[in-house]
Amino acid sequence: MSKQIKSSTKPKAYMNPYLAGFLLGLVLLATIYVTGRGLGASGAFKSVVVASVETVAPGHAENTRFYQDFAEQNPGGPWKNFLVFEVIGVLIGAFASGIISERTGLKIEKGPGVSSIIRIAGAVIGGALFGFGSQLARGCTSGAALSGMAVLSMGGIITMLAIFGAAYALAYFFRSLWIK
């Protein structure tokens, strides 16, 4: 007689959002205490781009003001930026969390009337626009808004209002990507 192993088809429940927010706040406070800076992700991507340009086109990097300014502000080089390691840690932590909660796998979240190509294109275009906007705003959601609000920065408050205001104003036009 063989025993069948029951596999869980239902993933574990999400963490309580209030508890998750509280824990994120503690992580943010610990980061400010340890590093003297808040959290952020866009600076890590900027560091990777700078390092890539310096490797592929060193002449361009030496003759462009943006790269010269970055080198002055980051004397140890872009790979010494703690944000790079923060983002690596976030990716490792997210993967570990997915394994623990049994939520790993590839899947595209989309509405019933939207093709996967349209959903992926919308995500890529939205991500690119958000990345461009984070450079104009001198920080992403976590850097400019979350960390900025944690230190009561008026820029952080304005950034958060702009992010949520724009999302609310545009949600109507993009709702078909998620709902019928």
C-alpha cells in the first residue's frame, strides 16, 4: 500500500499589512541609524549603469560631466555604493520569502481581456517611466517618498502625494489591464 503525499495547493496567507508596514518602518529606522541614510533603489541602478558605461566606453565616461560628478560624489566607485548591496539583499530576501510562503513561479497577473504581450509591454513602459521619473525627482518611492517622509522632509511628502495622486488620476484609464 503506497502513501500519497499531500501537497499544499493554496499558498500561505500574506502577512498582515499593518505588521508589514510597522516592520518596514523599523528596517528604515535601523538603516538611518546604521548608515546615516534611508532606503532607496534607484541609486543602485544608477551605480550599475555608471559602472557599465565606465567599462564599455571609458572615454565617454571621462568626458561627460554626469559621470565626472558621480565619480566625485562616489570616490570608492559605483560598486562601493551600499544601495547596490541593498537591492541585492532585497532580491535575495524576496526569493527567500517566496520559497517560505510557497509563492515561487512565473506568472503574469493581468485582466481577462488583456493579452500577456500587452501586460508585459505596459509593465516595461511603466517601469521605464517610473525609473526616469525617479531620476528627475532624485529618488524612487522608497528613497524620496518613504525615507523622505521618515525624516519629515517636505520633498518626501510632496513626492508621496504626487505618486498616489497620479496613480489615482490615471487608474481609470489603465483599469482594463487588471479588471474587465
